[in-house]
Amino acid sequence: MFIRCMLNNIYSFGKEMEFNMIPAPRFSRLKGHKYHNQGIELLKLASFYGANGAGKSNLIRALSFLQDIVVTTDLPSPIVLRRMKHFHSVGAPTVLAAEFISADVPYIYALEIGDQTILKEELYISGLGTKEDRLVYERRTIEGGKIVLKFFDDFTMTEEGRVLKGILENNLIKQNKTSLKILSELNNPMLLDAKRAFEWFSSKLVIITPKIRSGGLAHRLDIDEEFHRYAQDIMCTFSVGIKKLQTVKKPIEDFFGDDNKADMEELLNRVAENPNAMLGLFASNGEEIVVVEENGVVVAKQLKIEHTKKDGSPVMFDLSEESDGSIRLMAYLPAFKDLLTKDITYFIDEIERSIHPLLIKEIIRKFSEDENTKGQLVFTTHESNLLDQEIFRQDEIWFVEKDASGSTDIYSLCDFKEHNTKDIRKGYFSGRYGSIPFLSNLKDLNWDRYDFMK
């Protein structure tokens, strides 16, 4: 479960900024929006509003970057890293940190990144502000690129721990790679905390961008009957013309045929290397093909969608033939299900993209009002209809804007101490909370200066 993150000198964040899911103590409304975990209360919803270019997406991009380098261990090239930094601070390090709960243990994970190296990486068991944080490990890169590790005392008091520390410092950990994944994969019970922290990044944090695709939906529909029923019922409820969701499954030889044997052989080799893997391929028209091994046979799966003709007979559509809104809704189906049933945090950028305002509002309202949810939902949006205090607590509404230096600032509605009957949407449009675009008078734009018809 997500507690907070801190960003400094990445994208439009030129100075240290914190976003958190900790409830403000003075709000008593919508008590069902608070989860209780390890003695701390955490919110289940958060929304971000702001003008184009203010930095809403950069918050999610920064978290996605952190997740990616933790899971893959690899930093991008020095050129890419320098371009990611705020334009006022290209010579300073980038700092990223996340506090979260995994397997009922609170952790703080932080990175300090230079132009081509991890300057500092640390993992602590969080004291949640009431106790002292406890070190799991700290890793520093010192002059000459040498790696220096520090573990909690009990680890280095054992002979095995001291030997392992030396191997890690001298052989396994590289200056341009993160080390959390490496530590999590070691068969050492004293590094269980590293494993738990890594599992949060790899499986408990999910980030959805506007360009996300269905991501193995055909496979999940095929193997999970409960999810299939749920997904089909939901899509029918949305009244987008969909009657059924169906997975078409064929042996890979039948799917590729004789003209694509080279591609098929490459896939067969990849499956042989990791028989439990699910390989997702995207055709030029956007269709996703999922390749998996089942009962010793490598099969290809593809999603088909059933609609109804005027005469009542069924007709099958490919995913690429659906509207952008329907495709976006189908990409959300795993998120909808997980948020109800699992301790997972979803960050969604531009949640309303291609979806009707009334529909997205009802989806968010359902999650808001359901007191049996398990997950957390954080999203960016321009959809002002969601600025509704019947759906959100004030500490769940955040605003984003640029300051005079071009650095992104984030702040919560609860900073304004509004009454819970206040029309937040009206106040937002009037500029009371900032974070709206500056709309010049059209005459001042001098459009009449140009005659494009000459």
C-alpha cells in the first residue's frame, strides 16, 4: 500500500516535492475512504488537476521511471538521465523516494542518481513517524566507482553476511545498476525485507499511461473464469454495444502459418527459455497476440469482441475495430477488478481519455462509495465533473501548477480549508485554487493579423 513519494530534480520537479496518501486529521467525512494498516491510516483515492504542461503526468512518469529501474536494475544512458533533470539543475543529482507497506511491513526506499551512476541507494523499515527507521541496507558509490555496502548489524555479525557483503561489493553490484532486485533474489532469510520491498515495486504498483494497451487481457479472460464473467458483465453495463468477450486460441503453428516460420521459431525459443512466461506481441494494426505454453503446447491467443447485427445475429470484431473509448475501458478491466479485491496501488494518467464524462464519473463514484475495496487509485485528469465532494474528501484532491521558476508545485485542496458544501468545481474554474490555464482574450492573440486565404 502506497504511503508517500518524494521527487527532486526530475522532469519538471526542480525542488523537493512530496505527494502522500495520509488523511488530514480534521476531516471526518467519507470515513470509508480510509484504510487502516500497521497503525497508520491511508486514503484509497487521490486525483490531480492542473493546466497542460503543469507537471501532472510528470509525477506518474517519475514513479514509472523509479519502478522501471528497480525492476530492470538498469539506468538509462547518461544523455537520457541529463535530459530528465530539471533545466535549472542539470548538474545536481536526481532524488527519488517511496514509502509503502508490503507484506504488512512499512518500508522507505530511496535513490540518489548522478549522470551515470547510482550515488546512493537505501532501504529502511519505516518507523512511520512514531519510531526510529531501521536500516536494511545502504549502498553508496564512492570515488573511482567503488561500491560500499552497509547492512543492519545482525547481518554483518555473521560470517556468511560478511562474505556475501564482499561478493556484492566487488562482483555483483554495478555503479549504473540498482541493487534491490539483486538482493531480493539471494537465498538468504536475513534479506527477506529486500524481497518484500522488491515485490511491491514489481507487483503491487501498477502504472497505466494513455498509450497503454490491453496487456494480456486475452490470456486472463481465458484462464480466469471469474474475471471473464466480471469483465463481460462490466463491458455490457457500459452500453458500448459489446455483448461478449471471447478468446480465440490456436496452436502457434496454425496461427503463424508457413510464411512466418522465422518469427514463430524465435517465439518458440523464447518460450522454451522460460516456459512460464507470457509473451505479448502487437501487430501493426494494434492487435495483441499472447503466446504461452499450455500442457506442453505453445498457443497463440487473441481477443475477439461480439456485437449484434440489426437482425439479432452475432458479429465478431477485432480489438482494433473497437472505438478508442471501448479499448481504453477494456485496458482498465484488470484495474477495476484488482482495486476491489487486492492490495494494489494504481496510478493512471489521464483517466478520462476517450471516455464519456458521465461514465468515468460513475466508475469513480462506484469505487468511492464501495466500503469493501482493497486497493488505492491515484489519477490525473482534466475532467472537472469529478470535482465533487460527494465522491472525494478534500485531502484526496490535489492541484498541480508551475511556479515562476518553471518548477512544478503540488498541493492539496485541504490547504484551502473549504466547507464540505462548497462547489469545488466552480471555485476551480474561477481560479481560486490555481492550476488552471491562462486564457488570453482572443483579440490579444492577433489571429486577425493573418489572412490564410491570400
